[in-house]
Amino acid sequence: FPADFQWATSSESFKVEGGWAEGGKGETIWDRFGHKGLAFANQTADLACDSFHKVDYDVYLLRGLNVNTYQFSISWARIFPSGHRNSQSEQGALYYDKLINALIESGVQPVVTLYHWDLPQALQDYGGWTNTSIVEAFKDYADFCFSRFGDRVKTWNTFSSPWVVSHAGYGTGEHPPGVKDYVVASYQVRVTHNIIKSHTEAWHVYNDKHRTKQGGKVGIALNSDWAEPRNVSRPEDMAAADRYLQFMLGWFAHPIFVDGDYPATLKTQVEEKRKECPHSEPARLPAFTPEEKKRILGAADFFGLNHYTSRLVNSSDGGCTPGPQGVGDFQAHVDPSWSSTASDWIYSAPWGLRRLLKYISTEYLKGTKVPIYITGNGMPTEHSGDPFNDTSRILYMESYMNEALKAMHLDGVNVQRFTVQSLMDGFEGPQGYSQQFGLHHVDFDLPDRPRTPKQSAYFYSQIIEKNGFASKKQMFNSPEGQNVRSNRFSPMSPSTVPSQASNTGGCTACCKHPTACKTQILLDSISKNACCREMYTIVRSLLLFRCFQITLYHWDLPQALQNTKGWENETIIDKFRDYADLIFSRLGHKVKFWITINEPYNIANVGHGYGAAAPGMTPHTYNVCLWLRLRNWYEVNVFPAQLNKRAAHRNL
């Protein structure tokens, strides 16, 4: 990929933040949806991944992935609880300030989506996206966000997957606000109309007030399948596939990127159906005024694309059947050979991405320099079973990235970003937590919501590190063993060693806080040993995660030192000091977080008091406690200059 290619992952506010009523946040339509018991197993997004309280944790994971870009959405109701500026919550704004600042400090570019489906309930009470007053409300909300965060945020999506908002929220009713209007679709066409105008006004307020000073970009992230004619030799199927794309993608893209108005194919098809079905005629598409068309056309600095799957499309006589297929006179299918996922609508057909990118480039961007950002691509796995061995996701990611690369190199498509959805598992709307899109597994059964990288996280970090494709061996094998499951690093959580971890000569390489191999490095007091090469192999693997924490001592004292009374002998202070000095000198340029001693209470009391752990001594607690304290004092105070020079942090 190009040297300046943007590798990203993403999250959405209501799926991960939690804190649903904290910091002055107002209720959203997804809060109401969950509290009505409409999601899988009556699950809610009240706590979700608790990202509202875990900014540092999440940014830590991003550093581990090596991504240079992170796309997240702002919750409108966290900024404006009532949807309007007069209800502004400073606590909500400060949360996003903290997240943005942490990203920038870590070298990660923030990309902000202003709206990803979580409308303030207060606005929904007045009709939400069906009420024309929402255009001005969204413009004001966008203006505030540009003013508050635009000095640091240089890329903005006004909306993400707006077709889903209108189709699932006001057509099928599967999403909140749950309006089922599939027959006439009067709500759906009004919602789409107001979203396009809202996007346009947000773009213009940035262009008029903020662009000169901030120098950023504003666009929209549109979702679309690729529609492949079921029989390419039949003109009817070719036309049906085009109608499929116009009903999903063109409805939004054509006004913004072509001529300021809805595509002629869409308008003609709707009018013909109105004549054919007088008793159940679909709603007529609202008209834009000439002034509105001029304002809409060109209101985007990039083309954002969310793409997950494809369909085989054939022509059919839809009659007066409600819904896009009936009105559009087409039928959509999947090929039985396509790999399925945990979602009943996402099937892996990666070749469709390349064709869709080329279609967008010629249909909407021809003759322009507008780039395409892939703002969302991913697939879910089931919540049951082993969540870490997500090889199906790795194959999906590899295949879709490869098709994007083909589009760039073979078709000349200007793709500048690839966003893997998502950073972590989250609340997936009606599916609750039953479908998992994350590169990191989140344990929703535990209140602190620990995150653990999956195989796909390891794979993605390698892709980014090489800015392209690794070999199959590198994809699925870690340097210290044949099973990538040995590399389940979960920062900031208690240290555990999976039972299936491969043996690495005594080094706890798969610990969630890796422990330096003291026994190998200092097998005979402080004498360096050739076995230390094993540790560096592990560290090279760990460095894929970019930022991690090493524990110098986790209970595994060299027996050679124990033979001279170990922690009871005050000479251990100097020996440990030299050991620490060696580790800091060799690894301090890469490792910035250190724990000197893990659980010294257990070392002193369990190992030297109760005798229940090695070395099984009783009762020698006092001296051991004293030397442990002195040892830590040496590390923190004797070497401050050396450690500070390396910008290292240490704690007990």
C-alpha cells in the first residue's frame, strides 16, 4: 500500500461507551430501545464496553494494533442532552476532549462521525428525522463540534450508513424508532431527504466558518452492497442490478456527487409504481429546489464507503409488493458458495468490493480528485465458542484488503484509507452482544469489561507493520510457537497464563503482563546466559503490540539465589538492582511501562510465612518484607536519571 496509507479501526458511541446516564448525557433512541427489552436477551447498552471510563485502556489497544487512524462517533445526546445547544453538557464534551487528546498524543489520527444512529430521544419525541426542524438542529450540533474539536480533528463523517437509518428505522422498523412503513415508505423518503439536507448544511457550516482556520475535510460514509447481475448476458438483470445500487447507494450519493438531485432511475421507477399500484402507491420522492440542488452538489471532500457484502440481482415483476425489491422490480440473492457469517445478511464476497470501488470511481468521482475512504468493513462471529481463534475474520479481512489493493493498482481507484470494523466487540443493536465484530474480545460477563486481542488483531498489526501482506506463516504463527493463542495479551488486567500456551523455556510470554525471564538471564546470580535470546524472540513478537508492560519479578526466583537464602539475604538487593539495570539497558528503549514486583505480599506471607508457595518457608516474613521494600526503593530512587532518560515509567 502507499506509504501514507491510512490504516484504521472504528467504534460507535452507543455500542461501546456505556455511561448511558452519566455526565449529563441525555437518553437516546437506542437507550429507549434496550430498556423496552427489544434487543437480544433483553440486553442493553447501559454499560456496553464501559469506554466512557476507559479512554486510556482503549487508546492503549490502538497503539498495540499500530493503527494510524481511529474512527469513532460522538453521541449527540452526550453533547446536547436535549438535542439543542441550550442543553450543552460540558462533561460530555470533556470526555471527547480527553479521547481526542489521548489519540493525538499516541500518534493516532482521530476521525469523528457526528451521527451513527443514536438520536437524542428528546428530538425523536418531536418526530426525529421526519421533522424538517432537525436540519437546523443538526447544523447547530455540527457547528459546536467543529468549533470545540476541529483544532485537533481533521476528518469528519457527518453520517455513517444513513441508508440504514431510513431503511431499518423507518421502513422495516428493526431499529429505533421502530417505524414500520414498508408499504408507502412516506417516512423513509422524508428521513432520507432530511438527512441529505442535514449533511449539506453541516458541510457548508464547516466550509464557511471553519475550513480556512482548521484545514480539515468533511464527508459522508455511505453503506452499500455490490449488486452483481445474476445473468450478465441478460440486459434485464443488468438493469435490475443498477436499480438495486440506485435504491441503496445512489439515493444518497447521486445528489451529493453528481447533480444535486435524486437519480433519474430511482425517480422513474417510483413514479411507474405509483401508477401501477394506486391502492398502495409508494410515496413520491420529495423535490429539491434549484437552490438546494446547487447547495447539495459537491458537499463532500471525500467519499466514505461502508461495505460488507454483495448480492446477485435479477429482474422480477415486483407488482405491488412493498419494500425496495417490490418497488424496484428486482430480487437479490446470495451464492451458496459464499462463506456465511454470524449475520444473516453478511456473506463474504470480496471481489464485490473491487467492483464497487471501480463503480463509485466512474459513476460519482470521474474527473475529480475526491478520494475514497473505506470507512467500514468487517464481519461478525458468534458470541459462543472460542472467541479468540477468529480465523474466518482473518480470511475475510485479508480477502477484502486484497481487493482494495487490486482496485488501487489495477483499476486506478484513489483509495486512501481502510477501516476495519471494529476495535472491540460491542452492543450490536437488535442482536445485543450475540454478534461480535471486534478485533478485541470483550468479556461482557465481567463488570470491568476486560478486552483481549483476537488472532485478527495480531494479523492486522502485521499488515500495518509491513504496510501490506505478510506470508501465511507470519499470519498464523507467532515467533514463540505454532499457536497465536499464546499471544493473548490483555493490558491492564490481572496476569494469567492460558492453559494451552506453548512452552517458551520458562518465560511467561503469554502472560497478560509479561514477566522478564530472570531465571534465563541470570541463571547464575548476575551472569548473562545465552538463553536470553529466547526472551528477545518473545519481545520481538510483543513489539507488534507497540506498547506493553513488563513485570521484572513475578515469584520465579532463580534457585541459585534461593540456595543462599533468597529474599531473606540482604545481598539480594544489589543483585536485583543489577538485574533490573540490565533489563532497563537492553529493553528500556522499547518498553515504557514497568512493574518491579507483582504482589509482594504473597511473596512474603505465602512463600515465607504460611509456606504454601515456593520456597515454602515459615516464618520469615519480616526480613523478606524489608528487602522487598528496599529493593523497590533502589529501583525507583537509585536509577531515576537512567530511567527518565528513556522516558520509562515504573510502579509497584
